[in-house]
Amino acid sequence: MPNIANLLTILRIILIPFVLLSYLLMPHPYGNWVAFALYVIAGISDYLDGWLARKYSMTSIVGKVLDPIADKLLITAVILMLMAVHIIDGYFTIAGGIIICRELLVSGLREFLLQIGGTGIAVSRLAKWKTAGQIGSLGWLLVGTSVTITLTNAFTLTCIHIGLGILVIAAILTIITGWNYMLLGYTTIKEKNNPRG
């Protein structure tokens, strides 16, 4: 029987180019909604693969390696695309850059710790909130100006405003969790170099 959890993770990776192509090539607002729909499917697959792996004991080495890679590929690809089309621009590119750099750094650290015989890096509760913030912010940004909320006659709010606000919060959580992971990695490396303390 195939590992359904792993298949869902692979599906998430396959969906990435379709999210990008639909957003970039289809006319507005249809491209926004198609990209958003595919992005939501990818997000649901992220939840489902973890739930299936835990509930039906489908955890595997392949899944443990592929799942965080799939998440990081999806988030990084969408952030870079939104930067390219100037949905994320100005000072907000700092928030996007922080998220991308942190994901690459933690991925490298996780791989290094596994190579030296460490136990890897467990995902903290705060890191889960960080991921939720990243995924949520990008969902709002993909919808973009397709939805507007009129608060007063002089002020109209779009999904871009909401998405950028959440992106900044996610970037702050990204810094905090990244720093925590770096401290954990440093402690693990120190223990490997000095096994007796």
C-alpha cells in the first residue's frame, strides 16, 4: 500500500509551478482565484499528510525529509513571485527576505545536525504559528485586489493590506524561532564536541 501521506507531500510540490503559472499567465482576477485555490489545496495537503502520518503510523524518513522541503519550496516560490510582480515591495521585501533566509538557514542546520548524528530539530509550537502566519499572509496576497473592504468613504482595505500586515508578524515570529533553532543547534554541536560536558 503506498504511503498516502508522502503522496500528498509530493502533490504539494507538484502544485507549486501551477500556482505560479496560473497567477502570472491567467488574466486578473481569474488568475488570482485559481492560484489561491491551488494554494489552498496545497495548504490542506500539508495538514492532511501530517494528520495521516500520525494517526495511521505512516511516518517515514522520506516524509520527514520531504515535508519541510515542500513547505519551504511553496512559501519561497510564492514570496519570490510576489516580489517580482511588486505585490511585496518596499520595506515589506525585508520581511519576505527574512522568511526566505531563515528557511534556508534552518534547513541547512537541520541537515547538518542529522549528518553529525544529532536528533534533528523538533518543530516548536511557536514555529507552527510562524508557518501558519506565512501561509495565511501569502494566501491573502494571492487574492490581492480581487476583494476590497470599504471601511469608510475615504479608506478602502484590500487583501494586500491584510496580507502584508500578517507577513510582518510572520517575519517577527520567523526571527524568534530562527534564533531559538540556532541556539538549539549550537547546544547540540557543543555537546557533540564535548560529550562529557
